[in-house]
Amino acid sequence: MEQIYNKLVRDKIPNIIKSNGEVPITHILNDDEYKKELEKKLFEEYQEVLNATKKDRLEELADMLEIIKYLAKLENSSLEEIIAIAKDKSIKKGAFEDKIFLEKVFTE
């Protein structure tokens, strides 16, 4: 039997598949393909976050964080730098803690 996945997977997945007596067919992506697949994976994990329950939701958020870390690496940056940028934006523009929903703005 053959199952088609055609998606980016974590580094240890091929060995896990082998340990189950199955044969994974893989290849290494170039940087452009890698970026595209990370972006697809981020969207996939986002959808899983929306559909997850409490415990599973945290795991899905962790998956998103892992993907963001490697997207940052492609930009010659780091998760720590992204967190620092987020903190700076929070200081300058606020966070989302107050649950403010902007309905409209009138201009004179």
C-alpha cells in the first residue's frame, strides 16, 4: 500500500517510519522550496490550532512556534529576535490583552 503525503515533516519522521517497518521516500528541499513548505506547514498548523481542544491546542501552538523559528532562520534571524520585536511592538502599540475590537473610525 502507498500513502502520498507530499509535505514537510520533522527531521526524525523518516526514522520513525523505518522503525515501523515502512519505507519513506524523501528528498531534501532547496531554500525556496523549504520556505514555501514552511509557509504551507504554518497554515496547516494554524488550522489545527483553530480546531484543537485545550491540551492539543498548546501542542499545535508549539508546532507553529517551531515553524516560525525556522522561517526566522531563513531570514538570518532567530526566534529570540522575533520575540524582541514583538515586545517592542507591544510597548509602542500595546498588546491584545485588553480585548479591544475597533469597529470604525470617523474622519472630520
